[in-house]
Amino acid sequence: MGGGEARLPGLSRRGMLKLAAAGGLAAAAAGTLPAGTAAAADGPIVKPLPPELFEVYGTNAETRWEALSGQGYLTPVDRFFVRDHTSTPILDAAAWRLRLFGSGLRGAPTAANPVEFSYRELRELPSETITAFIECAGNGRSFFTSQQGQSVSGTAWKLGAVGVARWRGVRLATVLARAGLTRHAVDVLPEGLDPDYVTAGVNLGKVRRPLPVAKALQDVLLAYEMNGRPLPPDHGFPVRLVVPSWAGISSIKWLGRLEVSADPLVSPWNTQYYRLLGPDYPAEGTLVTEQVVKSAFELPWHATLAAGRRHVLRGRSWSGHGRIRRVEVSTDGVTWEPAKPISPALDRGWLQWEFPWRPRNAGEYTLRARATDITGVRQPDVAPYNTQGYLFGAVVRHPVTVSAA
């Protein structure tokens, strides 16, 4: 990258306090916090993480699915999952700049002399609002082990590393055009402003992952609002990328720089990580891009339900290939019956559904939900294995206990 990023020419694939909620965010938006100041809360995540809403894994927080019950279509910000490589930075919107440079821009501006946009300038550009899910590539990873008996590396997410929000911002295509995008550009490399990621004693630098120009121009948003309010710190304030339908690593938070290149770009996040590796893949692996089809019940794990009573099972299904066409539920592992849609099925969002169930007998049961998307892809019984546990899309077996009435 101009200023240090390596290129592979032969690679063609691509106490500071928990911001007292609104008050702290308003201060950040007003530019009263020092630029780049790291959060010094109780941990690497700024917002409260009550155990009834989240399961916490160090720098990450997984939404409990039962916490979404009755919450409507959008995931409330206080329940939206958090995936951080390091820690949430507290940034000054007034001092923030988006810096664009590289051989894919007219005049090939350098990292030392980039094209710049301020927060105010960005907000003055034509805006767009989209409803889209963001989901970690490793969402569902734990089921490779618990359901399929396979060893994988990474955070042992269940299904709560996903959320749907209404995002407002500026199309990346608009900003690239104003910066002087040329027809020779092939890759865009967004880079975050969170602290450098260090693993096994090696500093991999800022979190960054190349994005093909074709996708960048299609539907990618430079978002500054989430569910009608300025982005909260944990979700990318002041500006983040939203890359609909693709793995969450593409939706870089705390965006600071964009290299636009006439040559393919690489980073550890598209070479070392976020590739499908394993016996069924090429030696160099396959790049993780679109998400797969998934379904989840809005129930606690090992929920207890009463026998002989009518229960309404609710859940949500989504896909990176487009809207959900059909959802089916099985309570016995043999027969499947259609679930009833109770929300719109959005191309970049999810479908909410419900299924009535009156279990006759007490005992242990396993609930299953499977979705089919608009392209005809249906959740399989077994997910293709990869060593880092990405893109688990198989039907998840959800255990519940039915007690005597």
C-alpha cells in the first residue's frame, strides 16, 4: 500500500469511561474528545454488556437470541453484537478525516498527500439509507465442533454474531467519483483507526481488507448513522463501511483511509485470515465473500417449555444471496412444516417467522429450522468443513426441555 502495504502481483483473488451513553456520544460528535483516544472502559468494548443480552468473549460480544424476542425487525443498538480485533477507539469527529490515495485515482495521490473528506463534508453529500445485516464470517463456528465433531480455530460463536440495522450514509461510489476514480482501478483497501492488531508477537497493523471495485461501486455505504442516530463508538463512530451481504470483516469500522489501486491489493485479512482452508479447498484457499443461509430461534439454549400447551416458536432467517423464500421447522427431526412469515423478506435483511407447537409429552426435544433463499439455496444438514470455522450454514439443532404440565 502506498506507505508500506505489500502487493502480490501474481495474486488475482482478492475510567476514559464508558461514554455515558447519549451524553458521551454527543460529546464525541461535537468534537470534544481527543482524536484517536482509545476507550478506557472496563474492557475493550465501551457499551454495557449485561449477561442477559450478551455472551462475552474478550474483545467480542455475542447477542443472545432470546434478547431479540419482541424487539421488532431491527436489532436495537444495545443488543447489537460487537466484533473487535483490539479495542473500541474513541474518535473526534471534528478532527476525523477520510483519506483517499493510490494509483486508481486521477493523478495518483499519495498517502502523504491524499484526497481528504471531513466528517462535515461527508454529511453534506447526497445520503442514502439501507436496511442490511452485518454478520461475522465465524458466526455459528461452534457448531462445527458441537454438531459435526470437527476442530476449528477462532471465537466459538453460536448464532448471535449478526444484526440488522438501518444504516444512513453516503454511497462509496459517490466518494470515489469525487476523489477521481479512474477506469484502471481494480481494488479498494479500507483501513480502520482502531489500534494495531498484534498476534503471536507479530504486529499486523491496522485492520484492513481489500474490496473489488465492482462491489465497491455496487451497494457499499460509508455509514455515519445506525437506526436513526450517529454511530455508537463500538459500531464504528464516526464512519464505517457497510458492505451488504458480505462477511462482516469487509464492513471496516472507524474508517480512516482508502487506498484505490490499479493493481490487486492484499492484507493479512484476505491472505492469512478469511479464506476457506481445508481438504476440500485449493491449497491457497478460497476467499470468503458472501454470507450463507442461516436460521435461528428466538429461544434460550436448553429452554424449558410446558407440555400440553400451545407455544409460538419465533425466529429469523437470512442469506447473503438475497431474500428468504421459505422457512421450515421440524420438532421431531423427521417431518418439516412451513413456518409463517411475520415480516417482509428483505434482500439484505432477514425474514421473521413463527411456528405454533403444542408438545404432548414431557422430555428432551431438538428444534430445527431451515431456510431457502431466493436463489434456491437451502440450508444443508452438514456444513462444508474449513479449518477456521467460517460460513457455518447447516441446520442448527436447538435443544429444549418439555416439562410436565
